[in-house]
Amino acid sequence: MYFITVSEMIGTNGDKIATEVAKILNYTYYGEEELFKVANEMGFLSDLEKLDEKGPTLLEKLFSEKPKVYLDRLQSVIYEVAKKGDAVFFGRGSQLLLNSFGCALHVLVTGSMEKRAERIVKEMNVEKEVAEKIVQRSDQNKRGFLKFAFDEDWLNPRLYDLILNTDKLSIDSTVKMITDGARSEEIKVCGTDSVRRLGKLSLHRQVESALLDAGVMHLNLYFTVEDTDSVRIYGLAHSSEEKEMIENIVKGIKGVKKITTNLAIIKGV
């Protein structure tokens, strides 16, 4: 199986390019609508809707675990659909989530402020001043999202295999460059080991988000995903009731078949 991640600066036709690449290669396309559909099936739709492609506010980060919960659930959705095979992912931090997989090609579609604003004017039927503000706000949001989610600069060139500027390149020529790159011998196929790894990554995010959401993911609680259906919980619990709650939370996660618990109960932790 193979993956392509397409990230864009707004106003560069990145979405059109990504969908056309998926069509030509016969890969499944995952944009916002498609990921939301999978999230709904996993019970995470409301979380993804609340986590727009921008970072949380300072107050949200300081006083709530919710941004981390939403992020974990977004990541679990991406890992889950990646298990299904050949796919094109559009945005949502997929270039970083799948960065360590040799079967992934990572693309950034860029352009100048002038050209991007011109496209926004035509597509949204707005004044140039408004279009420029839309471009600036989008760049700011994406920068904030990647910084929050991965502590990375979204325009760091080392995150990408191809950086394509659509000021001069047409949609067709950009698509051809990406499909040619995806078919190159240097892009290695991912096998069953990668599917297992994706499954473990997805389950890890689901366990973490469930414990965070329940307010029991304190400093002395730890867990390890030992296989795609197996979780080990260890550390300290404040009471027997909390220990039972933690176990029930993990048992309630779809796909979990085996739980190993090594929690010591210490009051006043």
C-alpha cells in the first residue's frame, strides 16, 4: 500500500490537485468530508468538528485537556483509515503523522500571496483586500495547528518530498509531477508490519483520548499498546474505584480484547 499527503497554502488549488491525483492513481481520497464520515463511524465526529485546522487558544491549552482529546481522536482516525491501503490525504497534519512511513510521498503546494489572493477573489467573489485577509488568516491557523499538534513549522521543507509552486505550474502539470513521483521505485510499498503499526498507533491515540476525557490521565498513570487489540495499564491509582473506572474505560474502546492491569492503589498521590 502507498500514501500521498497533500498540504496546501490556501489559494493554490491544492484540493483540486489532491482529488485529481487520487482519481488518476485510483487511491481513496480523504479530505475533510471523508475523514468526518469515518470519525462519525468511530464516534468521534463532534471532536473533529471542534478541532478546526488551527491551534487552540492559550486559555484552552492552560485550563482544558479538550484540545489534546480532539487531536488524539483526529490522529486515530487518520491512522485507522491509513490501514485500509492506498490513499491520498489532504491536510490535517497527515504529512507528519505518516512521515516515518517509507511508502508515503509528502507534497506541499505553494504560491505567492498575489496569485493566491487572485484565485480567492475569483472563487469567493470577494474584494482583493478581503482575499488577502483570508490568505493571511489561513496561513496563521495552519501555522498554529502544526505548532500545537507537532511543535513543527508547517512550511519546514524537510517535511516534504515535493514542494510545487502553482504560480506557474498548472493543475495538470502539478498532478503529473506528483503521480510520477508516487510511481517511482524510491517509494517503497508498505506491508503487513506497517498495517499493524498503524493499528497500534490508532489504538494508542484512542486510549489516551478516552483517559484524558474522563479526567483520569494523571502523571502517575501509564499505558502501553502491546498489539492492535492489547493494552497494558500500569502505575498508580488514587482508589479502587478509580482503578475500576480506568479498566472499564479501556475495555469500552472498540477493538480492545486484552487488558493487563498493574495499578497500585496509593491514596493522596
